[in-house]
Amino acid sequence: MATKAEAPPEVTTGSSLGWKFLSLTRIAIGFVFLWAFLDKLLALGYATGRDKETGVVDYFGDKAWINGNNVTEGYLKSAAGEFGGEPAGVYGEMFTGWGDFAIGAFRPIDWIFMIALLGVGLALMLGIGTKVGALSATGLLLFMYIAHFDNTNNPFLDDHIIYSLAAIGIVWVELSRQDIGIGTWWRKLPVVQKYSWLV
């Protein structure tokens, strides 16, 4: 009967490499969220701030969240068909009015969205609070998936579902070992040991 000590070197080397790539995948998913936050915050010209007709980027311009832009308006209004088209997919109509929702000058949906992007990005990149980060990522991604539920490329899956599965799978596997990140230090903190959901 083989024991762990008897494992051939190529198996342990391969496992070590696999753990590192698992951590790198977690970090990459986190960066997707962190970059989306920074792009919307500052209008860096990727998804936010670029004129679709001319390609000119207005860095830190009117489309930046720091300058008062409503960063969720376009996505939610396009989901609901409020730009003159049909609602996106079967659930689009339920988002009618969400793009303009505000309490005075305060837009709670923008704040929830931006805090989620930042929190998920930092949690997954640093390797701390990864349970909350992965579940928050899944909630945000599923919300976005439902808002534009049309599945034009695949009748069953799209990238929102893949990212959700990957985030939860990686985080829960890494509960036993995290090769890259500050999760090992984080897990030794008394508050994290007391409340395991903070892992």
C-alpha cells in the first residue's frame, strides 16, 4: 500500500505546481474584479470612458464614478430594454427602473456594485476573506447573468457561470492549502479562528 512518503518525485512536483496555478487562477479572477472596479472608478478607457464611435478615451472624465457617473445605469437599462430595444432575455423586464434608482443623490445600486467589485477583487487577490469573496463574486455574477439572460453563444453556460464555479471551487480547495497569498497569516488571527466564515 502506497503512502504519501512513497509518492514518486514527479507526483509531488506536479502537485506543487498545480497548487501554485490554483492560487494564480484565484488571483487572476480577483484581478478581473479589481480591474473592473478601477476602470469604472477612474474611466480608464476599457469598459468605461471610451467613445464607441471615435475610440477616444476621456481618462478620469465624466464617465468615471468619482465624477458622479451612474456606473450601473447602462447595464441595467439595456437589460430592461429601456434604450428602445427589447428586454434582454426572459428576465430583463424585472430590471425596469433600476438604472435610475436613487435616494436623493445617493445611488445604492452603484455603491453595492462597486463595493462588491473592490471587496471580491482584494479578497481573491490577497487570499484573505476568500469564502465571503467567492460567495459575493458568485452572487454578483449570477445577478449579472440573470439581467442579460440571453445565452447567445451557448444555450447553457456563459463566462459568469464559469467564473462562479471556478471561484467557489478554488477557494474551497485552498482551504486546506494556499500556496500564494497571505491567507496562511490571515487564518492564524484569533478573530478568523473564532469565525471560520472569515477565512
